[in-house]
Amino acid sequence: MAIKKADRARQFMPFAALTGYYEVIKQREKIIEPRKELSEDEAEILSDKLNKIQKGMLITITYYKEDCYDTITGLVSNIDPIYRSITIVKTKIAIDDVCDIRIESDQTSSD
């Protein structure tokens, strides 16, 4: 009796007996960091950097996410001054949560 290819492949698939276990372990590994307050000088430097950012630029941004700091690099896809947010690819970040910005390169074209 021949085994179908799909059935044969199924026997080699990984088995996760503990559904959600690895996500719980990953959350436990995260170190909780308190939010840092920026000094006036740091806030002014950050404000200058925010004013230079344009849609399409490649930037690295460090921001406070839930209970720790996270860093993301990508293209700016949207800047919303009304709701005070910046979107890097598909990640929407509140400007108030940003603590550092590094402009990697200017991807905008000058017409």
C-alpha cells in the first residue's frame, strides 16, 4: 500500500504539544524597563530630527513599547501631525513614545 505524498510529509512536520508555550517563555525573557524622561536638550534634538523626517526616508527609531524599549529600522510610510504618530512600514508609533531617531539615508527624490 502506497502512502500519499501529503500523508508522508505530515509525519515529518514539527509537533507543538504545548500551544502558546514558546510565546509565554519569550514574554518572560523580556526585561521590564521604566520609561525614561528626556532632558530639555534631548527633547530639542529629537524635535529637530522629527522635523527633518519626510515620507520615504530610511530611519532607525527607538521607542517605548508596552514595558520596554524597542528599535525598528525602515522606511517612513506616514507622518501624522494631528494624531502625533509616525508609521515605519506598517508599525505605527506615537511620537510621545519616541526617544531616539537616526536618519539612515534620504530616499526621497527631489523633483
